[in-house]
Amino acid sequence: MAKTVLITGGSRGLGAATALLAAGQGWNVAINYQSNRARADAVVDAIHKSGGKAIAYQADVADEAAVVAMFAAVDRDFGTLEGLVNSAGIIGPHGRIDQVDAAGLARLFAINITGTFICSREAIRRMSTKHGGKGGAIVNLSSAASRLGGPGESVPYAASKGAIDSLTFGLGQEVAGEGIRVNAVSPGMIDTEIQPPGRIAKNGPNLPMKRAGTAEEVAAAIFYLLSDEASYVAGAVLGVSGGR
Ligand code: NAP
């Protein structure tokens, strides 16, 4: 029987590339998006055209009630859940810390941190052998920024991804004995729409590989951690950052 993975932020970027890869490998894919229905539908259509099964679900991952309702809808539509990829995320307030405000920080942390926690909670309630589940895998999206710090432009974002590293390490141990592997991928600069205009062209050539990464290169790592190929990998943060 096909396994099912829910990918938050599956309508664009790294989430969409992972959705296409997982569907090609025989997984059913639940594609979450926040506001851009057309982009989510385009990913669903591409999967249907290649013979796979996918459904789009609107939910703001920062909205607990919406997340709970989304997981209930996935239960209804697919029956079981074997994978969760927490890819929904924003970069948030740009600039130095002496310019940030609490509202911008709250929204950033609500999406990048709380959203990942709440989606993971819902997945664990379904997958954990402690709750009668059959196990599964959770893959979080950290960032090389958690190591690099993002001085001058994105320290809040970097800090939000530092929280994801800690969550991955702690939760990875918490549920490893309950059939759930929790890991993270930590991408460097990847060419998706999350990047501010011009940033890839300006900074890509200065990276160790002289280029930014592609969404497909990150999706391959995410799918590895999702799959049984990574059966003894838990609590790991896998860098996909082209050497930096
Ligand atoms: P992206 O191309 O901007 O796509 C973001 C996705 O997240 C979209 O599907 C978007 O849906 C969704 N989303 C945003 N806010 C949401 C919310 N509140 N609730 C539900 N969905 C929401 O970004 P990406 O490059 O794929 O990034 C994916 C993840 O990788 C993020 O966590 C990011 O921090 C991390 N990451 C990216 C890079 C990079 O260089 N690209 C590097 C390191 C880490 P809508 O279209 O509906 O808004």
C-alpha cells in the first residue's frame, strides 16, 4: 500500500520539489499551502498527470485550529500518515536587531517554530506506537543560517532555524523508540522564491561551489531522510549547503 506524506509549504520551492519526487517514488502526497491555491493545484495536477495521488490543503501552519483540521482532512482522504515534511517557512523581518519589532518576530516564530512544533505534534499523535500508530518519519527544514547567524539582515530567521535544530535533536530522541525518525535538512542558499530579488545572482558566485543550490538537490536529501534508506538516522541535521 502506498505511504502518505504531508508536506507543509508543498506548493512552491523545496516543498514542491519534494512532493514531485515523493510522488514519483510511489508516495501519496498531501500538499499544504497558505494562500496561493493556483500554485498548489499546479503541483497536484503534475502529480496526477504522472499517475500519482495528491490533494492540496489550505492551512496557515501558525494557526493551531487550522493545522488540526488539516490533519483530520488528511486522515479522511488518505487513511494513514507515514511522513511529515515541515517545509512551510518565511524569512521574516529583514534588517538589524535594532530595527525589529515584536509583531514581525512573533509572526516569524509562529510560522517557522510553532508551526513546525504543532504539525509535528499532530503527526506524532498518528504515527507513534505509543498512540497506536505504526511509525513514520518527520523531516524539518532548518537552514545553514542557524550556524552562520545572518548578521545585518536575518538574525531572527537564523535564530528561528536554531530552534529547529534543537527541536530535531530533542524530538529525534524523544520518539526514536516509538517508531518515528525525526531529522532535518539544513540547506544553504537555494534558488527559490523565498530569496529576495537579486540575492542569488549577487551571492551565488561567492559560494564554495560558485553557485546556489537547486530545489531538486535539497529535495533529494529530504526524501532520503523520509525513506527507509535512512532507517538508522534520527536526530540528525543534514547539511545541503554546497560546502559552507
Ligand atoms: P518558498 O519557495 O518561499 O515556499 C514557501 C512555501 O511555504 C510556500 O508553499 C508557501 O505557501 C508556504 N508557506 C509560507 N507561509 C506559510 C504558512 N504560514 N502556512 C502554510 N504554508 C506557508 O520557500 P522555500 O525556499 O521552499 O523554503 C522552504 C523551507 O526551507 C523554509 O522553511 C525555509 O526557511 C527553508 N530554507 C530555504 C532555503 C532557501 O535558500 N530556499 C535555505 C534554507 C532553508 P503559499 O505559496 O501559499 O504562500
